[in-house]
Amino acid sequence: MAATATSIAALWSLRRAAQFSSFRRPLALNLNRLCFNEARFPSSPLGTSGICQLVQAVKGDIDVLLNGVGDKGVIVDVKQILVMAKRSLSRREVLHTNFLTPPVVKESMLAIQKLADVKAIAQGGYPEAERCRISVGHADELTSDPDIISALSITGNFTFHPCSHGDFLGSILGTGIAREKLGDIMLQEETGAQVVIVPELVDFLISSLRKVGNVTVSCTRIPLTALEYEPPKTKTFKTIEASLRVDAIASAGFKISRSKLVDLISSGDVRVNWTSITKNGTILKTGDIVSVSGKGRLKIGEINSTKKGKFAVELIRYV
């Protein structure tokens, strides 16, 4: 009888041990579940807040860094770059983005500065470049500017058939190259343009681009030191408006009717900080860049309130 009781007790102990083992395993494998089901673990020394803090530590501090992004319209892009930066750190290798718009470059560089041991370099081929690529890596690995930028000269006789920035961009994209593979395009008046591009597509563009508009062109590789850049010419003036809506400010800046600008917004031809907008009620602030297809760009300068409750807005038009 005593042997039977001992056997039963042993079996019971083994069963409890097995239950305890299966009970404990999720603690190490599924912290997210524990965070929401802490009641199942009343004796856990971490408690709900402690487990959640551990989950946050596992996820990293990317979400915290994103809270500091001033331009909320670029958060998705900045997050991808931060993920790349942390990956470069864990792999101990240097990684590179495609060409990015100025707002993404600015916010990404500010966020990366807050990551320990990560170094970032932004380059677009020349000092005043707008579109840039960012290279990220451990400070010991990223010791110089990576060779990730190339330049091409697109030449032709544009004396009687002048082409715009949009004409060159459209022709290049027409070869199948994606926009993010291209940097800045600098017009060379009657002779053509210079374009910054990723190195791996140089030979492709040389063999593929035959015309820009109605002009036959040829492409040749040039060193970055041969890029001819001049600061853009601008014209500054002021306007008094009842609101800071994009349809009010941009219509004054581009000297077109407000209804015409609303139509351009609806057709996707208006961009704020290089991002297309669809709502004419978008509010502008100092530093914003407004682009309208076929009209050019303008920058919002200083904004002051008038005694009558309106806004005196400085506009900087690129000509």
C-alpha cells in the first residue's frame, strides 16, 4: 500500500513538473503575450510594467526616435532608414539608401545622430545637392565617403528646342529608371544637362537615352568635380493673405487663380516638400517648399501677423 502511495505521489510530482515547465516556456518566447496577460503570472517579479519595458527594449528605441521627427509626413521613410542603421550596426557593414528628398535627409540625419555608435554620411555629388544618399554604419567601418555617386553629361543642341527640368526627368524615367535612383538634374542651357545617378545605372542610361523632347542626345560619364552648379536665382516678394492654406499662398506665389490651383491640386500636380498633396486646405509654414508642375518652385519665408488678423507671408520664387 505504501509503495502504491509512493508511486502515485511520484507520478503527481512529474505531472506538476511538466505543467510548470510548459507554464514557464512562454515567458522567454512570447513577451508580447505576457504583456497583455499578466494576470496568468501573479507571482512574476516583473509585473505588467516590467515585462512591457522588456518588450520595448527588445524592439529597440526606433519608436522613441520617431517621436522627435518634426515633419510627420516623412516618418515612414525615416523609420526605414533607422531600421537600416541598426541593421548595419548588428552586421558591422556599411549600408546605403537610394536618393532621398531633402526633408527625409534632414530628419533622418537628426534621428541617426541619437543612435549610439552609428555614423551617417549624406552626399549628393556636390555641396549644395538637394537629393542625397545616406550611408550608415559603425563608426569604425564608415571612415570615409563611400563611392556611391556618379554623374553623367547629357548633351545635344537645345538652341531652338529648349527643354525644362521636367523634360529631362521624364525622358530619363522613360528608359525605365526609377526616380529614387536619380539625384539632382542641372540644366546647362542650350547644351543639355548634367545628372547625378547611382553608379550601377550609368552604362544603362548611356546606352538607353537617345532623345530629350525632340532633341537627339548623347550621354557620357563625367567626374563629380566636373559638375557645374550655380545657386538658383530667386525673386523675393510678400503677400497678405487671410489664411496659410496652400491654395491661397501658392496662387499668390505663382500668379495664378485660386480655382486653377485647386484644379492642379486635384490632378496631383502640386507638391509640398516634394510630396504630392490632394487637399487644398493644407497649411503651410516657414521653410516649406511648394512645387507646381510646369510652374516651378517657391519657398515660404518669414510669416507675420498683421493688425487686421491676416498673414504677411514672404515668398521666395525660384526663377
